[in-house]
Amino acid sequence: MDCQRHLFDIPVDIAYLDCAYMGPLMGQVLAAGRGGLSRKARPWELTTDDFFGDANRLRALMAQLMNGRAQDFALIPSVSYGMAVAAKNLDVAAGSEVLVLDRQFPSNVYAWREKARANNAALNTVSRDEGQSWTEVVLDAIGPQTSVVALSHVHWIDGGVIDLVAVGQKARTHGAALVLDLTQSLGALPFDAAAVDADFTIVANYKWLLGPYSTGFLHVAERHHHGLPLEQCWQSRDRAENFAGLTDYHDDMSAGATRYDMGERCNFALLPAAEAALTQILSWGVENISKTAGRHTAHLADIAKDYGLHGDDEPLRAPHYLSLRLPDDAPDDLQQLLRAQNVFVSRRGDRLRITPHVWVNEADIERFGAALKSAL
Ligand SMILES: Cc1ncc(COP(=O)(O)O)c(C=O)c1O
């Protein structure tokens, strides 16, 4: 792919290598958001479709992005919300284990700590040794005692990638549920919902999906389409389009995963922005994004080696994710030192996390090398 910087508002002297922290909004996404927000300035122009159309178009785009079906998606505000839905709808038997990764993102840990505690079950936190893959340790840890496997596709700190098809197969063999947080991968790493067959798959929109904050998606396997939502959202009820008849209360929920939608899901400003971003990602193609980001991380890794910083090579790490181990003598304020040179990356624990996307150019990569040289 050619560099797509012209679509973003990133000044020439900024090397933004931190998509895992926050994906920037493209010009067309911002315009769609502004257009959406302005609908609320003229409420007399709103139609019933404004409450349903945006959400349904988004479900259809998500279905394309991850080989799912539109009816399997619910609109949610955050990963923590999606995890709460999953925890509410899965059985964790006394004495069983919920499996999570060492240093997993907290939204995919707290819900399971609580669920395990409430059911006299245990949390099994698996770690890996250097050179070992997450896939290997997860497959080893799944057994008859496992009730839930709660993972990501890519570890948010070390960038380690997991073979979710293999994990899904093993989990099913033991009757364990699979719950996924794709926030650090979807949009930059191909994912096939049909092949993985997870129970609940959750993604926040504001990183690799390049969408607005406070929006996300929950993909729900058909076997859970009759479960319990967190909220009693009136828009998720059958016949909700008939505003005049809303007080003819009834118990019928809309078909599919819509029952899990958050309240006020039809956010006029945010949903058009999310739609514009997803449309662009689909038009680039996730394979192409992955290859482009992979080319950048390979180049950045080469430069970092000269300064004693090493990360895992593919296939242990995902192409879009470079996580460098810092030497013991690295300055504590390395992130700030780089920032002072207009190089934006994240420090997470003992790692420097560098996550480029399609806006990155050669000048950014050179700036990274020069900043590293002066900081170390
Ligand atoms: C892997 C992962 N999951 C989820 C989130 C965000 O979670 P939430 O939407 O609950 O704030 C982040 C943010 O850094 C993340 O890295």
C-alpha cells in the first residue's frame, strides 16, 4: 500500500507510532462525526431511521470485516461492557478455571476475577518463557477443568500473537467457552469469526478500527442469542420502531444479538464517524494494512537493534506490533525523551511499544532512529 498520510491530520514533523494507544481520526471520519452531531441541532429533521439505520449499517460492515453475520453484532461502549455481558451469560462451575494471560488488559481480567470469586472457581494466569509462543502455553493449559478461556488475538504489551482457531478447537473439546478481546488486532490483523467460533468477541473502536472513543462491538455466537442483556434497552425490543406504541410493553426482544445493545446506542455523532472509518478500512483491506504495518515494524526493529533494543520476530509477534525489551540502563523517562523529539510511542512495563499504521512514512522512521540515538 502507498502511504495514506494525506487522509490524516498528522503534521510532517510528527512521527506518530502509537496506534495501540489511540488511532487518529481521518478527515472523512471527523467530517462524518460533525455531520452526525449537527443532526441534533435540527431535531425536527430526525426520522425513525436515525434511531436504527446507522446501527444496522455498522453491523453489516462489521460482518464483512470479520466474516460474521450482521445479526451477530451488538453495539457497546467499551470492552469492559462487553466482558460484563459475556461473564453474565457464561457458566463457571465451582472448582473450574478461567484462563487468562499474564499481564492481560484489565478489562479482560476484572470481570473474570469477580466471576471466579462468586462461583468458587479459580483464575489460571498463564505466562510464557522467552521464545515460547502464547499459543503453545494456552493450548497446554486448557483441559477438562477449564470453563472459560478469555484471551486477545495479540497481547497488548508484548505483541505476541495467538492462533485462535487452534485455541477455539481445543476449548470446544473440553466444553470451555472462548471469549476474545480484539481491541489490539481487529482492523490490522485478519480475523475470521466463523473459523474461530468464539462465544463472545469484543472490540473497542478507538485503536486499530480508527473510530471514535466510547464505541465498540460485541459479536455473539448464535448459541447465546437468547441470553440476558445487561440493560433493558427499549430499542432492542421488537416493534421499537413504532414510537407511538412504546408503552404496549411486551417481552419480545429483537432477533439476533441486538438484545445486548447498550442503551441509547444510536449515538448521532459517533456512529456516522465509526461507519466512515470502517468503510475506509474495508476499502484498504485488512491484509494490505497488516502487510504495510509489518513492513514498518520490520524496518523499525532493524534500527532499534543498533541501539540494543530487541523484540520478538514474526511469527511470534503480530506484524503490526513491535514491542522492544528495554535494557536495564534505559532511562526511566525514555518515552518523554522520544516525545520531546516528536516521536510518539508507549512504554508498558519493561517494553517500548511501537505500533505504526498506514500513515507512517520514511521520514517518521528516520526520526525514530535519530530520537533513539540521542535518548540512549
Ligand atoms: C487490549 C485492550 N483491551 C481493551 C482496551 C480498552 O478497554 P475499555 O474499552 O474497557 O476501556 C484496551 C486499551 O488500551 C486494550 O489495550
